[in-house]
Amino acid sequence: GGKDAKGFTLNVPLTGSYGNGDIIHVFRRVLIPACEQFKPDFILVAAGFDAVEGDPLGGCKVTPPAFRWMTEVVCGLARRYCKGRLVLVTEGGYCLKQLEECAKQCVRALLEHGRVMETEAAQPETFEMPSYEYLGDNKSLMLLPKTPAVVYKVLQLHSQLALKLPMPPPAKKRHVPVEEVPEEPPEPWWRCWRRHREQAKAMSKTLKCPNGHKLKRVQVRDDLLCDWCGADGSEMPAEDFMFSCNMCEFDLCGPCRNKPREV
């Protein structure tokens, strides 16, 4: 199309297994605004049915009535911008049963388009979105998790190119009141003492004095003095433990037990 056509090629790379809800989202957010910005003189559709549910190659979940809805949208855009000039050319589709049904749905929409063109000669001033209630309930029209992110990136890119697609308004942040978290009750003294005792017992199996003797876990006494930090046993809680070597009279307090390599 030359250098003037830069930015008019629009692709929406949906992930596999997309369904009716993803198609509706893409049409509403991207394709219809792009057509309103571009204002075509003629619409040519490569009507492939690879995305229909049950196709062995497509792997998607679009139902035949969704192709009718897409055709109705394109017909409405053709009436609005190019006096109804519209051509659908069939392409892919490898499930014969579903291919037949999809073609029927598209032809029904085209017949209705022809009837409207015969009865309404004037060009409509606005485009009316056709209803998609017959495509299923809200559960069947759910989006894939990645579809909104893909659509947002496409809009973000083409908002700066030739089409100038409008970005969706930012979602309003809902105010969620923070529930007051009740303070946890203090831990019972016996549970704290038991946990501390188990930790001290486990540590006493690996601690050794500088001479290589195994340290024995003992209750805090006033005559014990930590040879590492100088802590006096008389200043420690009575329920605390120390580690002592009876052979070389080496004592280690509880806080220093995490530094056995430096002893």
C-alpha cells in the first residue's frame, strides 16, 4: 500500500482455544472502532471457518451462530460506511458438518442484509451493535485470561499509529474496606518454653568447644559465664539454657549458639 498505508494493517493475535466471548470482545474493542476510524468504501471478508468448534486444525471453540453474529456486524458496518458494498469469500474450514452450518449462518445474515438494503435506502447515521444473546449465557461467553491483555496491547500500539484507536477508560478502583485484624493472643509460656527447649536440644547435638569436645546443654546458673560474648548467667532468664563442656570448662550462652564456627 505504500508508505501512506503504514499503521493500517491490524492484527489481533489471540491465543488458541478462544471462543465466542473472545470474538465479541475483539469486535467491540478493536475491529468496530478501527472501521469507524478508517471509514471503508468497500468491505471484503476472507470468510474462513477454521475457528469453529470441532475443527481438527483450528482447535478453537467458536460456535456457528457466532459466525452469523460476526456477519451481522460486518453487514451493519457496510450499511453505515460503504452503502452496503460487502463481499464474503469462503476460505478454510476442515470439519464438513460444521462448515455447512457456518455457511448457512452467514448466508442468513447476508439475506437479512439484502432485505434491509431494499427497504432502507438511506444510509444510517449510526452503527447499531447486533444482539448476541442467542450465542449463550454469560458463562459460555467468558474470556480467556490472556485476551484482555492482548487487546490492550493492540489498542496501545494503534493508538499511536494511523488509525488512532481510542484506549479504553481506566478501570475504577473499588474501595475495599480493610478489615481490622484482631491481635493474636500471646503465646502460652509453656509452649514457648517447649519450643525453645527443643531448639536448644537440637543445637546441642552439633555444638563443640574449641578443643572438639561436645557441648552439653545445661540450665542457666549464676556461676556460668559465656566465653564468647561474656554474658553472665545471673543476668539471663531462669528458663534459658547454656551449653557447657565439663572437660575444658567452656561455656556458651543461647544467643551465641548460632555461631558455632566462630567459637
